[in-house]
Amino acid sequence: MKQKLIDYYKKNPLSIILLVALAIRLLSVFFAKGYGMHDDHFLIIESSRSWVDGYDYNNWLPQSQGENARPEGHSLFYPVLSFFFFKILSFIGITALDTQMYFVRFFHALLSLLTIYFGYKITYSVTQNKKTANIVGWFLALYWVMPWLSVRNLVEIVCVPFLLWATYLYIKDTKPKTSNIIYSALLMAIAFALRFQVIFFIGGFGLAMLIYKQFKEAIIWTFVLLVAFFLTQGADLYIWKRPFAEMQEYIMYNFTHSGAYPNAPWHNYLGVIVGVLLPPISILLLFGFFYGYKRLFLFLPSFCFLLFHSLFPNKQERFIFPILAFIIILGIISLVDIMNKYNSHRWIRKTIKICFWISLVFNTILIIPTTIHYSKKSKVETMVYLSHYNNIGAFAVENTNKSVSMFPRAYLGQWTPFYEISKENVDRLDINQKPIPSFFIFEGEENIDNRVNKIKETYPNIEYETTIETSFIDQMLQNINPNSRNYRNIIYRNKDIFPQKKL
């Protein structure tokens, strides 16, 4: 049996890589619940799920803004697709978001297999070396954070399969066929619609065409890209009655508010790449990426993307995620080239192998806990817990130690008001506010008795209900960095509204 598997792998390596990748991603589908960052839930799930319920959580739609309505600067392409997905699930009777998200994660897990497939295909097309393609395939399949990221609703990750697919179709033949040029442009337009900043990757791709004097191909590709992108922005025409409304606002906002977000030195993203791709092999992969600069269609788009983000003030780690797969692909291709070119220099091969094995150990340690990591568990489970009560009316979140967190109300299933109780307003609580909070969520255990007693001065009939724990990794992050805001949540019930505990 073992020999049969080995023989089958030798004949069908990509099939085995994809099966293993799917198997480990299914762990993330079932166990990696929650959300990773603010944007992959509140800008995608919270907004689209609220539309299904006839509510507009982010007030993105003109009817929610009133007389002076204006676009918020978010591409509506992905949220609208998510809206239809949730609408279909609700139509067939799957209504609870906690259940719907299994289907969402499964769909994204399948989508991520395209990243592996086309990463493999690109590598083989460029090198004609199956062994090198196998290495790239396994890297993309089992890099420690890849399975977990693959099931997130993060536009920086969701756009990647389309970038790789578009790249492969264009470079697979020495002279690209017209049909492949068209399909490549269509896929690149989808990636652009998912993440506006992909325009810099697209610019680098077009520049590579011009350097190779592929003028006819560039004209066809650009024309199809623009038409396809226009079609992806149909929601703007329907909602705002003009094309590219959201993109225009996005550009204006970023140029006028770039300093309002995390800023860092120009080399910040080099450090992010080295960290995310696990040193010491990540250092060699980054070196290999720059070493392979002559492979313009793999290098130039990612380099232009990296250059812009390195120069632009607003720097958030996730912004660089769209090019990680390309750095892995070109990095591995270049490292193999270096080993072959300098075959007589044994220390080069030995150094690369040592770095690989060290990073493999790190990868093995990290991949399982990361793959099943339930991120933001306490916030999600708090809303799921309260969803078992009907007609809550309102709830309050208290954090007079720090500041109040945002809670994913889509999991609650009720778009009820919630009140923030902070150290600035805790002395001004109004017993007559309507609707009266049915539940009080206390974030964290620090100084909890005094905080509860302070609330009882205004709402004396609150009673301890339950404590929602954080996940292991969230708690570890909270212990390392108190600013990570991964708190245990202590829930108190207002007996004036719900006299008895339901669960």
C-alpha cells in the first residue's frame, strides 16, 4: 500500500497536494470560527448579513444616510456577492449566521485550492521542473498560516486565486492566445474589484507587457480589463446612479486620511514578509524574489505592489498579503536556480537546506494550533449565547478599564441597539433610556466587582448569567499584549426584562 501511494504521488503529485491541502483546510472550516481582523467581518459579513435582514449595519446605502448621502469608499462587489450567498442560505432554511459561516468557510477553502493549483502550474510552466513545482505546491498548501487565512473573508486573501489564475493564463504559452489574454484580463478585473489596491499589481503586469513589446496583447488585455471592471462595479450604478462612485471616494479618502492609520518606515513590509513566511527560510525566499527580477511577469507586478505600499504612509500588515504567494513562487524558483548554478559550492546548498529544515520545524509547531484557532471567540460566542433570547431590545457593553470593543451583532440575529459604557459616561447612565438594556457585557475581569456594583447603582436588578471564555491563542495574545482586546466576557442579565435564565 505504501509503495502504491508513493508511485501514485510520483505520477499525480498535484492531486495529492490538493487533497492534503483540502483535508487540513477542512479543519479550519469546522474549527477556525470567528474572524481574524476587523475588516474580514465588519466590512464583509456584518454588512452583507445585515442587508439580508433589511438592515444596513455600516450605513453604506443612501437610504440609511439621509439627505446628504455619499459613498463610503468600499468596493461593493464582494459584499454584494456575500449578500446573495446569505440570501440563498436563508431561503433554504439555514438562517443562523453561526451555521451559515460553515458554508462560507467551506467555499473559501475550495477557492484557496486555486491558489495552490495555479501556483503549481505557474512554477511548472516557468521551470518545466516538476520537483520545483511540487515544492511550491507544498509550501502554498501547508504554510503555517495559509489554511487559517484561506477561510477568512479577507479581500487581501480572496483576490489571490484570481491574480494567480490570470497570471498563469497569460504566461503559459510563449505567445499568449487571444482567448487567454481575454480570460486573464477578466480574472484580473475580478481581483481589482475585490481589492482596489491591486491596481498597482495590474500596473506592473502591464509594464511587463510593454517591456516585452507585447503592444497588441497589452491593448486587448487593457480594454477587456476596463470593461470587465466596469461591469463588476454595477452596484455603484444601481445604488449611486453613477459609475465608480465607491472607488472615487476610496481614492479621495486614502489620500486625505493616510496619516490617520498605522504608519511605519518604508521597510516595514519587508519585515512583515520575513515574519509571516517564517525565518530563516523567509529571508532566502525574499532574496530569491529579488534575485529573480528578470522573470518580469512574476516579479514586476509584485514589486510595484510592494513599492507602493512601502512608500504610502498607511501601513497595515494584511495589505501585503496579496503578493505572498508570488514571493513564495519566485523565491523557490530562484533558490533552485541558485543551487543548480552554483552546484559546486556545497555551502550554498547546505545553507538553504538548513534554513528550510529550521523553518519546517517552526511550521510544524505552528500549523495545527493556528489551523484550528477560533479567533475572537469570546465576542462571537457572546452574541451566539444571547441569540437564544428573543426580543432582547438592547444590550450594553461595559469596559471602564480600557475602551469598549465592537461586537459582531450579525451573530445575535437581532439588530438591536447597544450602549457603550466607558469611564467617560459611566457616571451619566440614564435609567429612563429606551430600550432598557436586557443584558450587560463586562469585558475582562479586572476590577470586576467594583464595575458591577457601579452599574447596579443605576440598574440594581442585574444578575450574573455566565462567562464566555476566550480561545487559547486569544488568551495567550491577551497575556502577551494587553492591548489585543481579547477579553473574557462576563454577562449579567437584567431581571426586570428577563426574570429567569433561559439556557
